[in-house]
Amino acid sequence: MDTMHDRIYDVAVCGGGFAGISAALAAARAGKRVVLFEKQYLLGGLGTAGLITIYLPLCDGYGHQVSFGIAEELLRLSIRYGAEARYPENWLDGKGGRGETDPRFMVQYNAQLFAILAERLLLEHGVEILYGTYVVDVAMCEEKIKTLYVENKTGRLAYAVGSVVDATGDCDVAKFANAPTETFRQGNVLAAWYYYTDESGYRLQPVGASDIPDAEKTGKEKKPLIDRRFTGIDGKELSEMVCLSHKATLEHWLKKRETDPSAVLSTLATVPQIRMTRKLVGEYELSDTEAHTYFEDSIGMVSNWKRRGPVYEVPFRTLYSKTVKNLIVAGRCTSVNETLWDVMRVIPCCAVTGEAAGTAAAMTDDFAALDVSALQSVLQSRGVVLHEKDLV
């Protein structure tokens, strides 16, 4: 094992999904030396390798954009060469209205193109990307992560870090550092989304709907593909899930082919389509009942992708725990209650929390001691709107 600390970074971002991309970009723009560790060989996480290629709404559904900054930048990047579907011309081209019956500010994009474009964007800003790299352990000193241990084709390596962003989606780094975490009690249903081509072109085929939090169920929900749920944080279980997903994909495509012989299975997900696994227990837990609530330490806003209306300000305190001073989380690792977790796990929320986490990580290695007003000023200078009362 290489234990030399000649690999020293101001900010280490663990995970290259939309949260990690946003965090790394924000930290690099602040002039910091940034490394991003990603276990796949593709950026974007579930939004690319997982084929969940729907960039959910940046708006509240009633004509107000609520998520700004890198969240909007990445949406526009994802369709630089055209959208696959759901192009919101009312938002992007000013054609049509933005009322409660009009399309929301969301798009469907090409996964492969976005991954390449995001990679180019990070490289242009000096981010070092290490693909095929897992964070496997940490070394602590005085309540801070001093060393990240990673494994890749080279072997096990040690990296000295100033601050750390956990954007793994599974709160892996927080777990290694003994920060307080919680697992998703409800469990994940099987999903088997894939792409196929036919005479009409290239199409996304969702198989297995996203589950609904137990608190929101009415008894009329669509039955899951199989009667089994998955934690998403067990290696054997994940392998079994992938095999079941492949089986469901094949069965669905064969049935489709009976009526459409031109349908050709073209793209499989290369990561398990798991949505929620483990999250931080932060200094504040945001609840689904706190829509339209003002938070003095808000770092941005998100909407509810499932229904029009709710807007949530995201308190900075949901991104860290005082137990590990230089660790901050982003994306679906954010400290929220189980019902709101299903809202906070999607792309715009990952980008909003990622930008805030990366910006904060560039400012301090003790997040509880950070002057939040200074962080907010930087975010506002980058176009982020912090409070619902300030929406136009």
C-alpha cells in the first residue's frame, strides 16, 4: 500500500454522479486543487450509467424557477446537442405559458453525450478525475479526515485531503468516518429501465416504476415487478438485483418484439438502479412537512418532482455533522426524513446540494464553524437564489 502523502488535495469529491460533478466544479471554480474519485468509467451515476435520463424539474410547476446555478447549467449542458424528449420550449425558448397545465422545466437527455460533456467541463477546470476508483477507508485525526484510502487498478493508495465531499449516494465515506447515518428502511423495488431502437428511433423504456414512500401510499399503486426489496448496500444482494433486472429487461423486450419486430434492445444500465440506501444524520433533518419554510441558512431551493407546488429551502445544516468536521455530503446523502428522501435524491437536488457542498469545501475544513453568510454570498454571486420570498 502506498502511504506517502505526495498526493495532496484541497478538496476530495467522492462519487461522480450529478452531486459529485457539481461539487467538484464548484470547488475548482474557487481555485482549489480538486480530485474526484468515481468507481465507474463514466460520470453521471444513475443519470447516465443507470439510464435514469430524465432531468427532473427546476421549477415549482406554477411558473417559478426555484433551482439555479449549476443545477441549471448542467440541464442546459445535457441538451447542448439536442434533447431526446421533453424539451420545455416554454422555459428555454419563451414559447407558451408556464402555468399549472404547462410543461415543467425538465428535459430528457442523451446519457453518453452528457457524460462526455461533463467530463470535458471538469477537466477544463482542472479537476483530476480518477475512474475505476473506490474509497475504501479513511484515517482520522482530531475529528477530521486526514487521509482517504482508495483502491483502483494500481492497488491501494493514500490521499491527504483538506476537506471531503461525500457524493457517493450511499454515504460510504461518512460511514467509514463514523459519522451518524441511517439506512433506507422501506427498501428499493426492482427496476429494469433500458433503451431500444425501432422504426421511430431511439427510445427510453422504463420498466419498474419508482416506488412511493409508505407515508404517501393510497393502496392503488402499481404492483412492483417482484415481491422483494433491496437495501442497495450489500454486494451479494446487488449482484442478485442486477441479474433479476436483466431478466426483467429481456422478458419485457421479448414481449415488445411480439408486436414490433423492429424493436432492438440497444442499451442496458451498467449500474444497479437503486434509488435510496444510506444518508447522513446531520445537524438538521429536513422534513417533507416543511415546504415553503424559510431557513436562515438556506443554500438553495428544490421543488417536488412528483407534484406541482411544494418548494423546499435546503438548510446548510442538512449537509454536515459536527462529529466529522471536514466532511460534507451532497445528493441523496443529505439529512432529510424518509418521505422527503424520495424528493431529494433526484438530479436537480443533487446539483443544488453539490454546488453548495463544493463551494463550502473550498472555504473551510470545519463546516460547523463556517460563516454561512459568507457561503451564501458566494452562492448568490453565482446566480443561486436562496429563499422562496426572493423568487420572481
